[in-house]
Amino acid sequence: MSNIEQTLSIIKPDAVQRGLDNAIKDMLKSKGFLIIKEKKIQIEKSEAEKFYKVHETKSFYNDLCSYLSSGPIVAMILEKENAVLDNRELMGATDPKDALEGTIREKYGISIDKNSVHGSDSVENAKIEINFFFKD
């Protein structure tokens, strides 16, 4: 039985600024992800605050929101079997220096803050996050 899932992936401002969108999309496609929908947008800080609400109590929350709204991002709906887990594996550890070789963050991440990509951490959150950027 196949377990086709969708997950949200965001190419963050640092990667978009460096023109890495296509390289990151190619990495995703090479791992079997279909990009169902995508859009390049710039969000307001207030929208970033809603998006990252789960981190509201954490010390990095304000910086995270400022950063996500600091420049254009590419939001994508990815689809494949076990999309959530496979995308997290491909992204690599939050801190690029801990990320395994061949992961997006190992290759393109600058720092724990500027780590180039975001991906949903569960099927439930994927639905919420996809709806946040792609409510039809």
C-alpha cells in the first residue's frame, strides 16, 4: 500500500537571495519529489509570526520571524511516498554544520538561522502549513 503524502517546503530568503532555488528544486526532484504547486512571495513579519506561532515561547522566535520576512521565499507543496520524513532527511540537521553530507543544509546552509530551507515536521503540520500558503 502506498503512502503518498504532501509536505510544505520553503526555500528561505538566504537561499533565494543566492539564486539557489533551482538547485534546491533539482535536489528535491532527484529524490522523487513532485512539486505540485509553488510560488515566490515575500511575506510580512506579522504573517511569519502566525506561521511560526508554535515557536512563540522560544528565544529565537522574533529573529526567526524577522528572517523569514526579510526577503522573497519560495513556498512549495511537495508530494511523494513518505514525503514528510523524506524531505526532513533531505534537508538535513537544523544546524548546517551537523547536517549529513549531500543534504540541502550541508550543501547550502550558512548557519543555524540561515539554513536555506524549511520543511513540515509532521503530516498534521504539513496540512496546516500547506493551507497557510496555499488556501484556495
